[in-house]
Amino acid sequence: MTNQDIAYQQTLLREVETIPSEYFPNLLQLIRIFRETVLLSSAFHDKNEKEQKRYPLRGIPFTYIDPTEPVALDDWEVLQ
């Protein structure tokens, strides 16, 4: 642990000591929800990074200039 981590931990413990004990169940629930949220957010972020690497063009807007225009007409032997 770094000095900054220890300072945060001590500050957190001082804050908890000022809370009346009847609120401990609520505080514990808040801490658990916070932890789950942070872990889920981290997992979601990792998943998004993997998808962005897999599909680098996803989310980039594009425009169809003539969407009903036939394509590759020269490739059809029947038409020649």
C-alpha cells in the first residue's frame, strides 16, 4: 500500500467511526453495492475495449448514396 492509500484508509475509518451503529447495516449495504458497481463497470469497460478492437468501424456513421442501385451488373453472364 502506498502512503496515499493508507491516508485514504485512515480517513475512511475515521468517517465510519462517526456513524451511529444503528446505521451500520445500511452502510454495509452501500459498500457492497458500490463494490459490485465498480467491478461491473470495470468488466463492462474491458468488454467494450475488446469489442472495439474486434469491430473498429462500429459506431462510425455512413451514408448510402443510392441504396437501390444494382451492383455488379457486369458480373452477370445472363445480362451480356
